[in-house]
Amino acid sequence: MPAQSPLHPKALRYLTAVAQLGSVQAAAREVSISASAIDRQILLLEESLGVPLFERQPRGMRLTAAGELLLALSLRWRADLNRTLSDIQHLQGVSHGQLRLAVMDSHANGLMPEFVHTVATEYPGVVLDVEVVNTDDALRHLQDGDVDLTVAFNVKPGRDLHIVSTADLPLGCVVASGHPLAVQKHATFKDVAAWPLAAQSRALAIRRYLERRHNWLLEEARPPLVTNSLQLVKSLVRSGSHVALTSELDAGPEILDGSLRFIPLRDKSAQAQTVAVVISANRPLSRIGRVVAERLGAHVQAYLARVRAIRH
């Protein structure tokens, strides 16, 4: 359990401890205060709110619905407090704190592990809290203040968003290294349509792009697989049974290890996607946060350069 802070109301701290540990006695041992003091604070809360916060059971304490709401408030308070204390440290020139990132599935399995190691080496006082979501949720979390920065696909500029860096992601066909298409320098949509297509579901940005601009291909190919799992798509492509339409970034680890090939599409209608590192334009980011955001942008560019060097 995180260290106590005098800025976190003690009644909420005690409620959180009891809720997480299941009893007043266990909470008392955890926060180093008497069980009677904790019990008194909870009773005062219940009296003030006019509702019970716990069900007192023979085997421990269980939150009521009202207690669940108060626990959520306590956890939000603690998260906001940690972020504020981190920002205060940054104002003092201390490179410590917690940064919350929202990334896509392809990033978590591709460029992010290296980036996490880089941050741990260069900024050992920084803790990264990484949430894997889709692009829509990532931007919503950023605007709501639930994350500090995100790496997302096809971000449209807006007054609420500040794009730290962006890179184009040409559309291509991803195939197993031994697939007949792997020897081609370029492919066409007609080439792709001749093979079983592992298609992404609408939860992923690439599928919505394909529906907008190349829906005929999805209808003609009648993909035997539709999934929101990029890992499943790549597994089937590695087996040689399917092909996929995606970007180099999505297939980065497999391109680097030689198990997959990325074949650029030679078609004027094949519009490039984009990947961007984004922060909120409405909420100031700490100094170390800005440094890490810029470092992440540079890492995305360097990672793409390594992946693209395999083709040349």
C-alpha cells in the first residue's frame, strides 16, 4: 500500500485500508494506528453520510454500494495527490514522478518494451503507468485527464490536443517470410484479395480506415477471420495461411526477427496512416513529462527506421 500522506484525509485512508484488507484489525496493523481509532473514523463517516459504508460480517468487513463509491473517491484522491506531489518535485528540478501512458496493443508488443528500458536507464526516478487501449479510448482518457500522454493512430489535430511528434505509416500487406508474395517489392489490392485475409475488427483504427476507403476489398475477400487481436492476426500470417493489411509498426517485432515481410501497396488510393505522440493542450505537463514525451517521439521514429532498414 502506498505511503501515507497528511494531505490524504485520514478517514478515506482508513476506509481504503479496511476495504482492501478486509478487517479493521488488519488495517490497523497496516497503517500503524489502533483499531478503535479506525473504527471511530468509519463510524463518523457513516454518521455524516447517513448510510452504512460496510457490512459487518463474522469473517470481516465488506463494502456497501455507498462504500464502493467512497472507495473510488479515495483512490482518485490518492492518484491526484500523487500526481500533484510529483509535479511539485518537478518544479524543484527533481526528475522523479509517475507518468501515465495510453498505448495501443501493437505498441505494447512492439516499441514499448525498449522504451520502458530506456526510461528506466535514463530517468530512474520516473515510474511509467502504461494502459493498453484503443485509439478512441486513448484520446478520451487524455482529454479526461486520466493519462498524461498517448501514442495513437490517425489523430486529427484539435485545440484540445498537442501533437508532440508524428510519423506516416504507409499501408502494406504483411505476409510470412516464405509466402509467395514475400518476394515482391510491391503488392496491389488485387494481389491481397487472392489470399485469405486476416481482418481486424472495428475496434482497431486500421479496420475503420479500410471500410472507408477500400470496403470493396473486404467484401470481395470475405475474410475468414475478423478479430480485435493483433497477436492472433500476426500468428495466422506467420503460419502462412493468411495475409493481413496493416502497417510496419504493427508488425515491427516480426519484421525485425525475419518471420514476417512487409510489402508496400502500390496503389494511389492506399493512403498512409499516421502514428502520433500526443499530450493535452489544456493541462500542463510536468517538465519531466515533456522530456519523456519528446523522448518517446524520437523512439517511435528510430524504431520505424530500424524496421524499414530491413526492407532495403
